[in-house]
Amino acid sequence: MTLCAVLNPSRSIAEVFTALRALALASVLLAAAAAGTAELALFALAFYAALMPIAYVAAGAGLGDWSLRRWRPDNAARLPARIAASAAALLVLALLGWLPMLGGVVGFVALTAGLGALLFQGWPRVSAASA
């Protein structure tokens, strides 16, 4: 998970929520536009569905890295500790997902934050100093 998404999660969630709405709207418009673009719309929706588990894992990894840096900063650079923290965070996310009324919200926020982190990884940002 990118450091920007960890330091500013509200920005990550807002940007990816906008991108998700745009993807859904573009898929519907592609499906309705012409007969030749229906396959592209189905591919976009299949890509979106395949990206969901990856985004959930990215959110768990980001949460694990954040918790490790917060509570055990001396172990934050060690790979086994990062893997264990990520696995523990994924377990916590999965257990919170089973709670009634709260599980859906936790899952949605985790998926949105994970997709935001992947979005930040995919498109590099231009800093204000270099612009």
C-alpha cells in the first residue's frame, strides 16, 4: 500500500470512489453505445471483479504495515514481521466482516482503500514542487 494512502486515507477513499463510479458508468455506456463495445464493457466489469480480492489484500497489507510501524517500529523493516502483521490485519478484517451491520461497512471501506492504494501505485503523482 502506498505511503500516500496510509498517510491520507480519506483522499485515497474519495479518489477511488470517484474512479469506481466512473468505471461503472463507462461500462454501462460502452454496453449501450454499440454492438461491438459490449465485449469491452464485459471485460471491464470482469477486470473490476478480479481486482476486488487484490484490493482486499492490499488494504490488509497497508493496515498491517501501519500497525507494525505504530506499535513495533523496530520490526517494521523486517520482512517476516511485515508478513505476520499483514496476515493478522487480514484476519482482523475478515473477522470484522462477519459482524452484522458493521461487516459490510468494514468490507466496503477496506476494498475502497485497497483500490485507492492500487490506484496510487498505478498512476504516479506529480508533486506540487515539481509542477
